[in-house]
Amino acid sequence: MSTRTIELDDRLYGYLLGVSLREPDVLRRLREETATHAHGTMQISPEQGQFMAFLVEVMGARRALEVGVFTGYSSTRVALALPPDGRLVALDVSDEYTSVARRYWREAGVEGKVELRLGDARKTLAALLAEGGAGTFDFAFVDADKEGYLEYYELCLELLRPGGVVLFDNALWSGRVADPADNAASTQAVRALNARLKGDERVSISLLPIGDGLALARRR
């Protein structure tokens, strides 16, 4: 028994992956390709991706939203977990990075489930609301510019149905959120999101020490 979350050294982390990770070959290859990328550390961990897919399946989600695609690991994971008629609306600003994602969506056989919208995510989310998207999404994952997190939260919350869940990556920000000497804009933005979630009675929340910290909010 333990009264706090156990720390994972490399040996225990390897054991965790060894006994629990079910990663399709297409995702393994995508993860390994992204690891060679100049910004490869932006990719989520495989166990986080598996947890997100588990959550999508448990919820019976059919309509999902992603803000920040990068090379597509999380979107591919989520799309694979959606039912055959499920739909993922994926938002990003980079045609270069998402070209990798599009290639792997095709290889994974989920290209038909994913609608990619390139452009400023704030405008795209607002457009989805204007198109009548309020309350129509089951699941949302946000892994984009941290300074935009509060805006993304409010927009995603409008788009979610009651009982829908929004997830925010990097909620522990490599520990920088707990360093009082770190006042970088991105750090302050993550702190502000965490504080907003804790005080927001519109949602139920959980903050998990998986990957770089994953904040979950369920719309009540």
C-alpha cells in the first residue's frame, strides 16, 4: 500500500510498459519516427495514449476533438478507439507536421474518421460552435500552445455534451508548475488552467501524473 503515487524509475517504467502496453505496430513506428524529430519530446507517452483510448472506449465516445495534432500519435490512438462511424475533428496550424499524421492515419486505416482543420485553433473552435457544434462532442484532447489553454478550455467546454470529457496535456509541465521561481508565460498559463479547473463547479476533475501530467475535466 502507498499513501501517495509511486515514483517510476527506468526499471519500473520498463516493467509497466512490458506488462500493460498494447501498441499496434503502426503506432510504434510513428512513435519511433517522431522520436527522431527536432521537436520529438512534444509527443505524448505511449501509456498515456493507451489510457486515452481506454477512456474513449469506456465512454462510448463517437465524436472527438483534438487541439494540437503534431505528428499524429494521439489522434491515431483516439481514432482507432472510436467506433467505425466515429469522427475526430483534428486542429493544428502546421501542414508540415500534420503531413506525417496524415500518412499514419492512412496506414492505420482511420483516415476516413479524421477531419483535419488547419488554422488558428481559437477561430476553428469558434467556427465549430457557429456551425451548431455546441454540446455535440463526447471527448476532447488539448495539447497545444499553453498560453491558449484557458481559451481552449472554455471553447471545448461549450462543444462538449454533458458528461463529455476534456483532457489537457502537460498539466505538470515537467515540474515547473511547482517551482515558484519559474514565471515563464507558459508555466503561468498551465498554473492558471489548473487553478481554473479546481475552482470550476461546472466540471468534475482529476489530475493524473501520467506522461507530463494529464488534467481531466468532465462537464456536469
